Amino acid sequence: MTESRARYLEMLRSSIPSERLESARYFSENATQSELAQLKLALSQEKVTWIENAIKRAIFRIEPELPDLGARQADNLTGETTESLPEELFAEALEATTKQVLHEIEPLIGALRLTAETEIDNFELSETFQKLERIGLFMTALSRLREAASSPELKEFHLDGVISDCILAVREDFIVTAGDVLPCKISDAGKRPCIAYGDPGLLSLAIRNGIKNAVEATASLDVEKKPDVLVSWGETEKSYWVSIVDHGVGFSGNTLRAFEMGKTSKVDHLGMGLTISKRAIDSLGGTITLTPRERGVRFEISWVKRL
């Protein structure tokens, strides 16, 4: 056994979650039959969701069939491993594929835009400009989808600060895209400071999309004074949570299908916002829900605490 592999096996038994996660990620790409027993033992003792998933990926690469992990795991693996492991592998494939697509297409789109600017009079008023702008939005969405599919970078952070930054970013985006201030007020309520553990980058992707959708739904109301969008956050004994509630036009249809790519009823929208949000929270090992209310929608995310 090489010195580096021995070090990673030692890290797998560490009391520090970030070291266990680094080790699990290493073995998810480099595991061999000789580490199988120790990986199974680590899985039976692991209580952190994203580390547990990384260990499962390592075992799955050695034993694609349903592994025999003892009584503790037998009950939940039948329902979880067969679903979560392909999901984890899909996330890896998604990240790699979108990276390659962006690498190949972005230079072509840039060259096309430069050529069109020189060959078309009043380029910014042309149909070509509008189509290229839409392609640009799609490429940006692909880039965010790739980011959302990435492995989490875990650390302590100020959840209240992340939410404040997301609200500010939505305000600024609305000014740039719509050329106007927000049509409604965004109210926020939660613990300050609220120190959480997770990946603030992945959470920001989901929270920004949730706030943006809530503002757009509220803006669609045919009333002079638009109701507030409320963003709240907090923690329980076992998890952190963020809730975004609007009193907008509401949601009709299957809420589960709302997270599928391209599913949108909005004109000129790509239908990737909720897909990106779900992928980001899935990468973090959390949950995301969309609940219709009598008026509007409640968008909620949660993820487990570090144990």
C-alpha cells in the first residue's frame, strides 16, 4: 500500500468531517478491493449525509451490485443506495459533460457575435442579437448547472450574510434585466448571526433562484400594491433551513415536475432555475420543496447539521 493511500485510510477514521470527506472523495475515484472492508466499516459509522454518499460511491465502484453492509445499512440501502448512487454518478457525469460543452461552444458563440457585430448594421436592434442573447443566457444557465452539480466545499459561514447577499444580488439583477427597481419589498427574518455549516456557494445558487421566482410571481399580480416576499431562516436540533414565501400568482400542476429541466410556464424563460436549485441542494445532501399555498408558494430548503 502506498503512503498516500494509507494516509487517506487514516483520514477516513478522523473525527474531523472535512478530512473524512476528502478521504471519501479520493476513494470514490480510486478505491480498490483491498479497501472495501474498511469503506464498509466507515459507512456503517458515518452520520454526515454528504460524506456517507461519497463513501457509497466508492463502494459502488468496487461492487456495483447491492452490497452486504450489515443490519444497520440493510434497511435503508434497498431504498436509498439504488436511487442515490446512480444520482451521485449522474451528478458527476453532468458536471463533466457541461464542462466539455461549455469549453467547445463558448469560443464559437464569441466568434459568431464578433462576426455579426461587424456584418450587421444596427446589430443590437437585429433579430440575430436577440437570438445570441438567448444563447448567452442558456450558456450561463449551463455554467450554473455545472457549478450546482459539483462536490460541496464544506465550511462554517454566516447564513444570514449569505441570504443578505442573495437579496442584494436579486435586486441588482432586476435593475439590469428589467431596467427598474423591484416591484415588491423583500422582507427578511431570522437569527443574526446564524452560523451554519455547509457550502455557501451551492446554497446561494438555490436561494437566489428561489427569491427571483418569488419576486417574478409577485410582479405578475394585477394589483397596484404588491405584497412582500418573505425570506426567513433558522436551525433545528438536527438541521438548518431557509424558507421563501410569496403571495404571487401561485403554482398549478405537479410540483415535483417543476424541478425538471425546461419545465416553465413563463414566457422567454429557459426553465432551468429550479433545476439548478435542486441540483445544488442535492449536491449538499439536503432537501428542497415547493409547496403551493392559498395565495402564492412556499419554497423551502434544508440540510443536516455537522454532527
